[in-house]
Amino acid sequence: MTIKLYGIPQSRASRCLWMLEELGVPYENVPVSFIGDAQKPDYLKINPNGRIPALDDDGLVLFESLAINLHLARKYDGGKGLWPKSADDQSRAIQWSIWAMTEAEPPVMKVLMNRVFLPAPQRNEAEAKAGEAAIAKPVGVLEGALRGRPHLLGDSFTVADLNVHAVLGWASSMGKMKFDATPNVAGWLKRCSERPALARATGRRT
């Protein structure tokens, strides 16, 4: 078995590094930066979109970080509980992963681009505040989903939690969004952020 993950920890590749650390499977992290490296011809043969991350799982090449995580959890769970047992919960894990990309990530990125990632002269605080306003509804949905349960699918941490936290947790960990008004979400974010595999993934250097 040969698993290669292309990307750097300071990018969406961190989501997949987290999953790989949770699963405890051997892998190689091939450093590819989103600035320059991802546009080189050799990498475009792996991911023609010119984005990171990408996964080569013994010849199966995949892109899109949350799809990679769903694949890894399904294939390599080995009883760890990241991939739900029931077909219904598997469907819910897919639902929450798509939700993270369509409902949560666009406003989160609007906040982070204008408060962290863009050079200071290019930041627009009005856009950041618009992102905060837009994230309120998805966070409210998440607050309701977590009512009476510690994790999205019940008592156990699964790929659903990892994928949603991998999107929403960026803003929380950087201190650019507060969740005081949604205690279920705040508690869940804290529980997910304390997982040792996340610390190993984010602490990597390439």
C-alpha cells in the first residue's frame, strides 16, 4: 500500500493530514505549495485543476479535500469509528461534508481572506463582516444538529465531524470568529480541536 498526499499543512491539505493521522495509516506527504507548485506540469497531471490537496492511493488519484477524507475513512477505518457503521449514517456523513463546502466554507473564507490571508492593504472589513453575517444561518443549523449530542452523528467522532470542523474550525482557531451565542457549536469545536491527531497534523513541517 502506497499513499501519497500532495500539499502542505498550511492549506486545505491539513484536513487530509488530520484524517490520515486519525486512521494511523502510513503515508507520504509530498510538499506542493498552492503558490507556484500547483501549476507546474508534473503536478497538473495529478490534479488538472491546479489546486491542493490531491491523493494518490496506490494508483487511485483523487482531489477535493473532503472527498479524499470520505474515501480514506471508508477504506481504512479498520474499526476506528471514523466511517459510520450504518448506511443511513454514512449518507449523513456525506451530507454534512457537502454542507461544509456549500454552506459553511464560502462565508468562512470571506472572513479569513479579509482578516488573515490577504495583504493588509487589500483587506476589506466590510466584506469580513458580510461573511460573519452570512455564516450565522449555517451555524444556527449546526447548533440545532448538535442539540443533545456531542457529535454530529451521535456519541462518537466520525468523518462528519472531522470534515465540518476542518472548515469551520479554521475561523475559530485563528480567533477570527466567536461562537459564544451557540454553546453547542462552541463545545463541539473545542472537543474536536483537542483531538491528538489534529495536533499531529497541524504540527507537521514540510
